[in-house]
Amino acid sequence: MEGNTAWLLTSAALVLLMTPGLAFFYGGMVRAKSVLNMLMMCFGAMGLVGVLWVVFGYSAAYGSDIAGLVGDPLEFLGLSGLMTPDGDPTAGTVDVAFQAMFAIITTALIAGAVADRMRFGSWMLFAGLWATLGYFPVAHWVWGDGGWIDELGALDFAGGTAVHINAGAAALGLVLVLGTRVGWPREPMKPHNLPFVMLGAGLLWFGWFGFNAGSAYAADGVAGIAFVNTVTATCAAMLGWLLLERLRDGKATSLGAASGVVAGLVAITPACAFVDTWGALAIGAVAGVLCAVAVGLKYRLGYDDSLDVVGVHLVGGLVGTVMLGFVATASVVGEDGDNGLFYGGGAGLLGVQVLSAVAVMAYSGVLAVLLGLLVKAVTGGRVGAEEEVSGIDEAEHAESAYDFAGGHGGRAASVGGVAAPGAGVAASAAASPARKFEESTS
């Protein structure tokens, strides 16, 4: 028992590291004037969801079942009855810690879709409401005793539905409410720091071993299978993404490599303990290609998903969840396991996987639209057009990530309260696209 407890605590720490890793991954992908806001949205989710989780979130996810939809939020209110060293720690405080990290990063994932334009206060309000009404109940559906998706027999080892489809659908709903960034898609909005992106992808990959292998809840062979499949699928996905880039665009890019890594990690998450090597390779390769194709659809469909949360997490989650209906094999989990169509099973598992994926996607997407409209009505939702053009970091946090002007504390240089020479011209030039945007939408 001590070894399993040590592994689960280590895994919890690894999963927590994923959220700062996500912050760097997203932060490098935005423009220089938005990087601090992106980091703050991720860190803000850590603080807010962490508090909600220990107050009532764990109870809502894993408390006594209420109609298959949610756990009793009052059963473990404030972790009552759980803060004790007695009994099985993997069913008490250690489980609380491990699952808290899932709730945190799932909420933080949504932030990338609304980069550059959402007010920090609006984001925090949305994040708290969505975690409460979106993540906590869906986690119960999938993993809680009596949850309706779990009762159907759907397979989701570490979060294809509860984490990635859930967050990806919410991202799409919120984007539709907030609208597009000023100048999108006419103006190029390139990543400002690709080394940050690569660093973030590396931290995510490292932490993901706690995410997937830790979900075995034991330092055993199942954890080993999940670990190996996580490596295998991620490598295949990166190669698939890069190959498509090379064939389509003539170049393989660092952004493509990092994005392919994340796509593979997402897709193997629900399947990592239910497939063999060939299944992992297939899931990774398909996810790498389909996610690379999906990120371009936003331009055709007209939704501004800033950092491709929909294309990577929603699509990658769908790939991994649905493909289990084809490539799941009982050979890796024993006689109680399920076989997909390619391994002699019937269509029943495929149907259950599709149903669970569609249900979570529909629920989370609609919920995000409703919560987004509420937040927009209460707080305005997004910064003004001129603030967006001049930089959301300064507008929302009174800081900038890079002190190009030689000022103090990352803020623009001034002398005696007078802006540095040229600042007015730059501000005027920066504001003109915003005025054009406001005029075109008035």
C-alpha cells in the first residue's frame, strides 16, 4: 500500500506541473502583448478550482450518487470525514489530491481558445461556474460510483470524455459567445515565442505520465502499460502531424511538432490501459493527422479558437474515445476487458463510446454558451477593442512581459509622467485597427 500511495502522490505532483506547462505552451503561442494574461488565466484556474474542489467539488464528483448525474455535494463538504490518516489513502486524501489536478487542468485548457480578448475577471467567473456545473458533474458521470456513463460500460481510463472532450466543447461554446479577435483572420497572429511552446509541450509530456500511468492507482503492470502506450501514441502523433505539414506546406515546423505531441497525448488518454502497441500507434497516427487538419477548419467555419483547443482537445479526445470501439483489446487487461471491432468484439462497445462522447460534447458545449452569455451580461466578457489592440496584459494586469522600452517593472517607459517619444504615434497606429473594427460592427 505504501508504494501505491507514493506513486499516486508523485503522479499528483506530475499532473499539477502540467498546468504551468500548459501556461508556457499557450503563452508562447500568443502575441507578446498577451502572454502574461495567458499565464494568469492558467494560474488563476489553479487557485480558483483548487479551492472549489476541496470545498465541494470532490464531493460533487465522487460523493454518493444522485440519479447518475452528480455526487452529493454536501457529503464531503470541506473534505469532512476524509482528512484522516486512517484507512486506505488512495480512497481518501491522496485521491482528493490526485483528482484535484485533473479538475484544475481541465478548466485551464479552455483558456487557450479565448486568448487575447477575455477579461481576467470574466474568465475567473466563467471558470468557477463551468468547473462547478461542467467538470464536477461530468467527472461523476464517467468515474463516480453510479455515474450514468460508467454504468453504460464506456471506457475512459484517464479523461478522454471527462477532460478533453469536455474542455474542447466548452472552448467552442465560449468562443462562439465572445466572437473573434480584432483583425482575425485578416491579420497574422503568430506565436511570439516558439521556445516557450516547445518547453510547455515538454513539460506537458512529462507530467502526462502522472496523468495516464497514475490513473492505474497502483505502481503495477497496468501503470506500465499506460506509460508505454503514452510514449508510443505521442511519438506516432508527432510524426503524423509533421508528415502532413511536410506534404501540405513543404515544411515541418516546431509548432507542428509541439502540437502533434499534445494531440497524441490527448488521444491516448482514454485508451492508454485498454490497447496494445498497435492500437496505440494507430490512435496516435490518426490523431496527429486529423488534429492537424482540424485546426485549419476554424478559418472555413469562422470561429476564432485562438490556440486550437477545439482542433486538438475536442478532436483528439473524440479520436481516442471513439477508436477504443475499434482497437480496445482484452489482452492487456485480462478476461474482464473489452474487445473492439478489430479484435473480435461486437459493435456494442463502439456504440457506447460514441454515445458517451456525443453526450459530453453536447452538454458541455451548450452549458458553455449559456454560462458565456451570463458572464458577458454581468461583466462584459471581453476587453474593449482598443485595449485588445494595444495589449491585454497592460489593460488587465498593468504589466508587460518584455520591457523593450527600458522602463520599470515591465511597464512602458515614461519621464515625469510623460510618455516616451514616439509612444503617442505608436498608440495611435495601434488603435486604428480597433476603430475600424468598431466602425465595421456598429
